Amino acid sequence: MSPSVPRLVVAAPSSGSGKTTVATGLMAAFAARGLAVSPHKVGPDYIDPGYHALATGRVGRNLDAYLCGPELIGPLFRHGARGCDLAVVEGVMGLFDGAAGEGELASTAQVARLLRAPVVLVVDASSQSRSVAALVHGFASWDPRVRIGGVILNKVASDRHEELLREALDSAGVPVLGVLRRAVGVDTPSRHLGLVPAAERHTDAVEAVAAMGAQVEAGCDLDALLALARGAGDLACDAWEPPAVAPGGRTVVAVAGGPAFTFSYAEHAELLTAAGADVVPFDPLRDACLPDGTAGLVIGGGFPEVYAAELSANEPLRKAVADLAASGAPVAAECAGLLYLCRELDGLPMCGVLDATARMTERLTLGYRDAVAVGDSALAAAGTRMRAHEFHRTVVEPGAGAAPAWGVRTPARRVEGFVQGGVHASYLHTHWAAAPGVARRFVERCRTS
């Protein structure tokens, strides 16, 4: 077993404290020093890892104890961080916030504990002075299994404000490892589902990440942070590996990408490749045809509602997708992929694979789900249990086909999604590392369909 990689978890008392700015800035600042930095994100979020990738030059990876199970957190971390000098893990929500009704499950605190990693607490100090000591003391003492190794004070107004904060924190026993003023250029625009993905604003995103790195370099004690990371405990687990299958002919699996389809876990492509697929990306906004030899298609999440007009205008590709699905070839679609396969989205023609319509609404559907495959499909055998995440402001009517994709157990029992020929389309985002047989089954169907 190789030595454990030095690591830090960047957490906060609540969302909106500046975790993403600090974590991404730390990644960029350490990478600028010549370190190979492994970027990670707690939870199911697809967007923050895109900024992490810009900061480090490495693919951003997720650590989700609900989707994958606590037992895979260490192995997935070691897989992603292999060969790196340092890993920075951005938390989710507040430090102790996890899956609703599940206690600590999927919280940043649980992941930090599983990784035996010290936590750096990012505190929005904009509306407090002496009270910061009570806040930090409470977080540091709440769970003795979670080590708060330092504090980074964010949105500090002035030198005098900083002085008051430092005086207060002297009694809390937690060192101040950074102080950040309000800065121009580090904010990232948001819209209906959170931050705008980096792939949609590449030049501006690169500049924003550079600004985050410069701000953190100027305001944080990087040497002290690196020393803290090197004090993380050893991980007594092996790195996760995508299971290899018996040698066989390679088959082409096309994977939708580009600005409209940015949501993907890195392990999915690795699992498909290990199962015998040649994974070929394509952009439904620009490409008029599917990659040569396409035997199967994966369309993940993203923002097709933002690009509905452009997707609709690419009629040759819409027809190619419909023809592939009609041939019985395996097609796996999640959330945005589901919308793209519908007859129309907000009144604009889509691929027409499914006899369903999709439209934007004001209502946010958000949360973890416990699901079971209702019947056999190209993706899963009947009875396959998977945990999933749902996150959208659209509605598809009807919500399920004659053969639904999943029976959802939580928060309320229902069926959803569509199984039609080789098509498996659903709102639910899943992490295939938790059930690697899904990728193997999909590739096998690609070979034989």
C-alpha cells in the first residue's frame, strides 16, 4: 500500500461562507508552487469540480458517502489522489450537514473523519467580531473525532476588523491560517441550479480561478496549511480500481459533452473503458452526427434548458440519436439526457425518442433517493438497488413510461423514468462506482445489440 497523500478538508459553518473560493484558490495556489494537487468535492455536486479542474489541471472527483457508501470514500480518494503531492477536499453545506434524516451520513464531517483529514474552517466574518470565537469553539468541540486544524477568515472588512477577530480567536485554541478581504473578480455567477459551469464560461472561469489563487496566496499561510495537510493520518485501505473484464472486442460508446451536458463523474468513463468500451465524447450543440461506430450512447446531466434552441436547431444529430435508439442500441440518459430524449423541451423539438414533453418550472426538486430497478434494462437488472440524487427545476409529462426505470423508495414511493427498447432514461443521477456491474452490463449490451 502506497503512503497516504497529504490532505485538507475545506469546510464552513454554512453554505455561502466561501468554501468554493477558498478551496479552489488553495488548489490554484499550491499548483502554482509546482505541487501536483488532487481536487475533490464532498457530495453529488458536478459544478464545483469543473472549477477545481481548471485550478489543478486534473479531473475533479466527488466523494459522496450516500451515493457510494462510506466504505468507498477512502478507496475512491486514494484512486483520485494517486501520485499527487497534496489533496484538497471541498466540503458541502455546513460541516455537520448530511443527508436529510440520515444523521452524519454524507456530511463533510463524516468524509473528513473517514479520510482522517484535518479540517480548515472557512468563516464568513463580515458581520461579527468577538462572536467568531464562540462559533469556532462550538464547531471545534462538537465532535472530537473531527479535527479542526485551523480557520480562514473570509470577507474581513479592514485591518481593525482583522485585529478584533484575531484577538477573539486567541482564546479558542484554533490557529488563524488565513485572512481574506472582499475581492473583485473571484465571484462566480449563479443561476437556477447554482454556479454557472466552468465549461460554459471558459475564459472568464480561468480568470476567476486565477484571481482566487492570487487572493489565497496573498492572504493565507500556505506553508502552515501544507504542514497541516502532512499531519493527516494514514489511510488503511487500497485505492479503488475499475474492475477489468475478460478480453473481448472493443466497442464505441459515445458520451455527450460540451456546454449543455457538463455533469459527469470521472469514474463512469473509467468503468466503461475497463469494461471494454472506447469512450468517445461529442458535443450535441456542434456535432451533426454521432462518432463513427457508435454502439451505445450515454447522455448525462447538464443544462439543456439553457441551450434548448441550439439543441433543437441541430436536427441532423437529433435524428441520429433517434435512429440509434430505434435500432435497439443501449442509451443511458440522466436528467438532462432525459430532457433531450423527449419529444419537446419548452415547446422546442428534441430527439423524440420518448413520447413525453419537458418544461421549466419554478419548483426545485432536490434530494437523495433510494431506488430499485423496476424491470430489466440495458443498464440494470430488475431488482438492482441504487442510491441516487435528483436536482432539477423541470418537469417531464408523463413522469414515467409504461415500463418505468426506477421505483423510488424515498422520500415517497413512486415510479419514474422510462425503459424502452435499449433506452434507460431517468431524472436520477447515480454513481456507477457503487455498482460497477452497471457499466459492464451496458458495454455487454453494446456488443450484442
